[in-house]
Amino acid sequence: MNAIASFTLTSAGLMLAWLVSIAMIAPVSAKEEGSLVELEGDFVQGGLLFGKAPVGSKVLWGGREVRLTPQGDYVIGLGRDNRTPVLLRVEAADGRSQQQVFDIVQRDYEKQEITGISKKIMSPGEEELKRIKKENALIGQARRVDSDRTDFLTPFQWPLTGPITGVFGSQRVYNGRPSRPHFGVDIAAPTGTPARAPIGGVVTLAYDDMFYSGGTIMIDHGYGLNSSFLHLSRVLVKVGDKVEQGQVVGEVGATGRVTGAHLDWRMNWYDQRIDPQLLVGAMPETASAR
Ligand SMILES: [Zn+2]
């Protein structure tokens, strides 16, 4: 129950924890003998679900076909604005089929005001806009990687420890101007702090200085799941590198659109934004007490 541990215990958090626990009752009953539907994880916006089906099955999530590993494992990501309920349908190779409706907990996202962003970043000129377009194309290209890696089956680790200064999904307001939501978890740490791969994978993007995200790395974990590290001061890997869980891939920095040194860790499942914090549980005590 990683989801519960990672939320602050405000009354809203307790309410959400309660809702999550209710939602998580559903998959337990689905694990009956001979059941084709086996799905567990955080049934909440931003959550990641892990499923298992007989080898060779066809799995449809909300009408979208989900790719299975040769062993029948699969992963499903619930985006920030994923609506509820969602129908899961499993069609086995032997002609049997089964479906089940899952409720997805709808989150209330907080608003976060950020001031002190430089004018250059707030109002990019013609040259900068060209650069942003080019960089977005590179990010899009890296995000379309859909490999057969099964790193996603490994439990995740925090890339580093430190106070959490930004959460998934919050509505960002930069210098008073409403902007896109924040999709990562921000962990404050001094420039130069090592940032480690949360699980293994292959580097699909390694860029020293992007306009918004500064030093940026993307790691493919397989079956549409990937991690991004933003605002790095140093990028220590290159595209195509295979990285192990816990390997240092970069160093924390304050590059791009930031007001201080931190690591912004983001995750995607195809076009869906995932909340990394749901996968790693509470930040270790020593760091959060700082
Ligand atoms: Zn951030």
C-alpha cells in the first residue's frame, strides 16, 4: 500500500487513503481460481497497475489494447485526469473471456504558486521558441519508444533522498500566470547530489541543457513505461546506455525553469502521466526530517 504511506496525513489525505483502500478491495476478489482478471496496484489517478493474464491473451483497458510480455505480465498507467470507471477485458487464447469494471479514485490537485522565474524563461523569443520546438520533438521521439524490456516488474527505489518540494498533478502558477500542471515529484537536494536510476532500463534521451528542463535524461523501462530526470547539473549517461537500478545517471542541478536545485522525477506510461511517488512509498525518515 505504497499510496497510503506517501500521502501527508491531513484530513484530505486520510480521506484519500480511505478511498484508495476501498478501491483496492476490488482486485482481490478478482483473483479467484481460474479468473482471467488479475490486476493490482494503486487504483487512483497517477497510479500504476500490474496485471497477469494467461500467455497469449488479448487485454483491453478502456478499449485500448495493452501489450503483454511473453509470460503474460502487463502494466497499465492511470493518467492525471483518468476518469472512472474503466472496463478491463481479457480474452484468452483458448476462447474464454472475462471482464471487470474498476473504480479509479479521482484526486483533488493542489495549486502551487511559483515566483521569481526569469523573464527570459517566461517570455521566450523567436529563437527560443524554435529551440523549444526542437527539444519537444526529441522528447516526443524518446517517449514513443515501446520496447520489450521487463524492468517495470522490479520494485522502484527513490533516485535520492531529500525534502519533497513539488508533487504530482499540482496546478502550477508561474509568476502569477497559470501554466500546465506539474507532472513529477520534486526532491530538493544540493547541486551535485547523485541521482540514481529508480529501476533499470535503457537511456532514450540525454541532453545537457533543454530550455525548460535543463539537463535532462529519459530512461525506458519497457512496455511504454519510462522515467525522466530534469534540471540536472551533469548528465552522466548517453543515449543507448543500459543502466542498472541504483546506478548514478546524473547529478542534481538548477538548470532550466527552476528557482533552486532539485531533481524533478517524472514517469510516463505511453501518453499517460504517472505519479512516481505512488511507486516508492514514503521518503526515508533521515531525509524528510532535514
Ligand atoms: Zn518539478
